[in-house]
Amino acid sequence: MASSSKPVSPSPSKRANIIVRLFREIYHPLGFKKGYNFSLFFIFAGALLGFTLARLQYLNYNGVYIPASSPGEGYWQSDGHYKTGLLLHLSCILPAALLVILQFVPAIRYKVILFHRLSGYVVILLVTTANAGALMIARRAFGGAVETQAGIGLLAVIVEVGLGLAYWNIRHLQIDQHRAWMLRSMFAMSSIITLRLILILATLITTSMQNYYIPFSCAQIAWFYSRYGLGDPLAAYPACSYPSSSSSPSSSLNATNTFSPDTYVAVNANFNGTPEQIGASLDINFGMALWLALFLHLVGVEVYLRLTPGEARRLRAVSAVKQRERGYKVGGGWIGGGERHEGSQGREEEDGVGSVGTGSERGEREAKEVMV
């Protein structure tokens, strides 16, 4: 009697192994040794890449950015030094963001070290210039409230300090600290993405409450009504008929230049309303969203650094070998893990370096992993 055999399906563990192998086929060529590192890179670098690519079109300033910008931003950014500042910011920060993504690809750092170094200098130059542009427009960015100006200024300082310390540490061959400060700078810089998510949620909440208002100048109100073809602004804002510089009503209320910038009216923050109300809902929440996003990213990067001590120890071992090859004092003395001198093996072991100070095979082997 012939016996029939049923096909045996692979067990769950074997299927999992197949998925793991396929996953490794993706991230190993990029230089990632751990799956979780690649997963985090995919999430954060992917978000930054998508955000940047979506905004490359804004380099067409008058044709794309001004029509697509938040209602109210175009009033200030259509000309003058605010336009110059935003053009400077966009033209520098967008290419810098693309280069930053490549900076965190391990295969490039290992195999194309010259590109990594040169693009690092370019990133520092571009980000610094972009921050200068951001500071130029801070006074009027999303209403220019004090908390918004302070947040933009603090973000620029954090990014610049982080880049400066990253540069100082890599010049002293303290690779572990270079990694930490570059991560801090880039996480802070990318908080603008989280800011947008918080801003959308906050505008929906304040709109539902219907009791938030923000002052707009009558000149800005007239610009809104003229640009979007909303008719006579006096129908909604009759107070604009009496500019503070005159005791009689204006004779040509529909012309922007007849409204005094000293005259302000309260505009309801309503994301579902007219253009000036949409602008008000974004302006009133922007400062809060900026501070909250920056806080989340600063805490998040410190948590990540604490959760990856093994990578820091490995890079510290590599740093020690390279410093000895150059005749440097191990550790560099500042922002780099203490005043470690040659021969201080015990203290190096406390810092997780092990016996690298004696030229151990482990340190040399790890050093070769990041050298071409």
C-alpha cells in the first residue's frame, strides 16, 4: 500500500530566521551590524528624508513657497530682509539635511572616509548659514511672539554648540564624543518635524475651544482680504476703519497702504475659518509646539545615548588606539571622558576601554573596523 506524505511547512522559528536573514541582506551592505540600529536609522533618517524632499520645491520661492506658506507668513516674507533670511535658510538647510543622512550611513564612514570628512565640513557651514537665516526671520516667524523668538534662538544655539563640540572632539580623535554631539545636534535640528505634528494637533484643539485670539495689524488683515479675494475687510473688522494715526475713517480702506501698522484687531484662532483665522491658529500654537518638540528630542537623544553604552565603549577604544598612534594624551582632557594619560590602565578599565592603553589586540581590531 502506497503511503502519501504531506508537505511539511516550516516552523515559526525557521520562518523568523528567514525574515532575519532577509533583513540582514538589507542593512549589512549599508554597514549596520545591529538590526535595531538600522531600524532607528530607517525611522528617523526616513522621516528627515521625506520632510526634506517634500520641501525642495520651496526653493522656487515666489512660485511655490509663498502660495503654499502659512497664511500670514507671506505678508512678511514676500520681500525685504525677511525674504532674504528665509531664502538663505531654505537654500542651506535642505542640502545640509540630505548630507546629514549620508553622514550616519556606516558604510560611507568606513569605506569613503574622505567623503564623510568633507561633507561634515560642508554640513557645518550650511547649517551655520541656515541658522543665521532663521535668526533673521525670527522676529516675524509665525507671529513672532517672544516665546517663538526665544525658541528659535535656543534651537540655533543648541545646534551650533553641538556642532562645535563635535568638531572639537573629532579633531582630538575622541570619536565617541564626536558621535554623541553630532547626534545631539541632529536630533535638535530635526525637532522641526515633530513640531509640525504637535502644531497640527494643537490647532485642532484650540479651534474646538473657540476662545483663543491673537492680534493682527489692519494692514495684515487688508493683505489677507486682497490676496484671497475676500471682499471688504470692514465687514469683519470695522475697527480697522479708524487707524491710530488718524481721527477720521480712511478714505480707501481696501488699499493695504491705508492701514496703520499700529492698529491691531483681535482675530479668532480657527483652523477651519478664513485665511487670517487659519494663520492665527498656527501662530498662537507655534511657540508652544517648538518648545515641546525641542524638549522631546533633547530627552530622546539622551535616552538613546544611555541605551547604547556598548557603541560608546567601542568607539572610545578606537579613539584610544588612534590617539596613541598620533602621540596624543588618551581622552583629550575635556568633553572626552577624563584626564587619562598613558599607563593609566586602571582608570581606562573603569571607563570601559579595557586594556587598550597597552595596545591590546581588541582595541587594534576595533580600530581597523573604522579605518579604510
